[in-house]
Amino acid sequence: MAMTIEGLPDLLLLFSSSILLQILACAIYNNWWPLLSALMYVLVPMPCLFFGGGSTHFLTSRDGGGWIDAAKFLTGASAVGSIAIPIILRHAHLIGTGAMLIEFFSFIIFVCTVMCFHHASLEDEW
């Protein structure tokens, strides 16, 4: 399945539902601290843009090097931060357990979106 115009609405639906859950986690509990983890959604693709030339191919390659290894590390650190921020906020009693669980579910949907995009871009032949 190559990345075509037919697959794009599915990815947009997954991404927008992830963002919707982020906002709902804040609005339902009338606490906007959970939106802090949405900052990580912006930081996760940055190493791919800066060090990978906008491609995700380097993440699955065994090639190394200073910049490639740095990009892999920053991508992993951003992904772990997306999980750690709600846990830290819950531990500090800034958010409730329900908001934390909604944040986790939002992250799972976001990861599924990224994995589907990555799979489609690997099969796409330019």
C-alpha cells in the first residue's frame, strides 16, 4: 500500500482524534496541565526533519554516525517524554488519574498514526 490520496484521510482522522483526546483531557477536568504533553507531539518529528532530511528511513536503518545517532536518541527521548509527562503531572497531583489515562490513550493513537505513516512512506516509491 503506497501512500496515496486515499490513505491520507485515515491518517488525518487518527491524528485529529489524538489531538481531540488531548484537548478533552484538559477540558473535562478543567485543568490545562495535560496539554503540556502535546508539546512533545511537536518535538517528536523534529529530529527527522533536521537530521533525517524529512524522512523516517534512518530510524530503521543500522547505519550510524554522529548526527544519525543523535537523531535516534532525540526521537526516543521525545517519545519517552510523551509518556513521562502525564505520569509526572499525576505524581505531583497536578492532574487526575482520568486525565492521565486519556493522555495515554491519545499517545497510543498518535503512535499508531506515526507507524502507519512510516509504513506507507517506506513503501512509497518516488
